[in-house]
Amino acid sequence: MSPKSVNRASSCLLVWILWAAPVRGVDLQQDTRAAFDHYVALTETRLIKQVSDPAVFLYINTLPNPERATAYDFIKRGGIYVGQLSTADDHGHSLVVPDGWVHHWVGAVYIPRASVADALKVMQDYDHAQDSYSNVVIKSHLLKHQGTHFQASMRLQQHHAITVTLDTIHDITYHKVDGKHWYSDSYSTSVRQVDNAGKPDEQVLPDGRGDGYLWRIDSFWQFAEQDGGVYVEIEAISLSRWFPAPVKLVIKPFVNKVEVDSLTDALASTRTAILKRHAAR
């Protein structure tokens, strides 16, 4: 093995140790939760303004040219757009979430020939989310439904440097702007780490307890019917445990790659499910 390969292997091992090593006692604190909620609320303020104008509606429409034109061309040719975001306060200053790490990403995909109705049928089928998102969702159940408001439970599992299993509850509301523009907001009201999932000694920890891989998973979706198909966009904001700055600097590229891959997979799965729904009409 060359010295370069040894260094690369050592770096990967270090990332795995820093990120994957269990750190019990790093529980979600009230001030961390409050700061994250404030971050999400400020993000929502911008999103509400964005989606209230059908001429804008999608985040990619806020990009400057030629970046916007490049993004549309990439998506129309079957690509999946992913970008990292950060919400600042009213004075343009970065928001501090004490003892927490905010992960904020946006992604967009285009589904030819499909409609907003096709997209909503897939998104609102919470009893069968594991069929559309089998690489992440182990099981899913609709808990409550009234009008455009839903509550669903999911068991999520991701395999990267480690396997992380979470039992989550989501509160979701869909909003109609017009016949061709809908959006939704999804808030995780409970995220519980599952130790030894599927084994006789399985243990579901209380909300906010455990290793802090993910404490909150909120998302905002937009569905725009145009150009002979439907654009689906997601803005995902999650919260995980805090790391000291030197450690965070080392593991950040690895964590970013995991998040990009996860968002890309989610949008690819959404496209596949919507195309199947459209074909079955």
C-alpha cells in the first residue's frame, strides 16, 4: 500500500471513530431545542415569502443567472440538484445553536409527464412509505389524518460508517397555492434512537436521549407543475450533536457526503414512485 493510500485509510478511520463512537450523555438540551426551533422559524419566514409567489415558488428560481439556467438544464436532463444552505438572522449574522449542529440542504428533481396530483398521492401515502423509500424507511404508519393535515410514524435506518435506527413521529401539513403549486411542512415531534434494532434486546430510548446522531428532522417540500411535468423540491433541516471545532472540521466532509447522498437518494426514490403512480393512472 502506498503512503498516499495509508494516509487516506487513516483519515477514513479517524472520521469513523470521531463520528461513529457512541457518546452517551449528550442529550438534547432545552436551549439547543429552542435555538433550533428559532432557526427553523426564520427559515420558514423566507420560505413563506418564496412559495406565496407562483412566479418564484421554487428555491432554484431564486438563484442568479446563469446558475439558475444551469440548474434547470441539469434537472431537466435527469439530474438531481443539491445545495447547502444556511439561515442568518435579520442582521445577516450566523445563528448559534448551542451544543448542536444544524444541517441544512436543498434538493430538486424533475418528473416528466407527471402532475402535482401524482406527487401528492405518493407523498401522502404514509402507510406505504416503506415501499417508495425502502432504502431508508423500514416501516411507516399513518397515525392521524384530517383534511390536509397528517401525522405519521416511521422507523428510519441508515447505513454509512455505522447503522443508525430511529423511531420518528412527523406532523405534516399540505398547503395549496393554486392547482399547479402545492407545498408542505413536516416537523419531527419525536426522534427516538433504537439500540439493537430488530433483536430480542431492542431498546427504544426516550426522545432526545442517546448518541445524538439525529435529534430533529424537519423538511419543507414544494411541488410545481410546469414544463410538461412536476418539479419536486425539498429543503431539509436536521439537528445533531455538537462537536468541538477541530473535530467538526475533520468530520464535516464525511458528514456532508452522507447528507448529499441521502438527499439525492430520497429525491431519486420520489421520482421513481411518482413515475410509477403516473403510469398506473
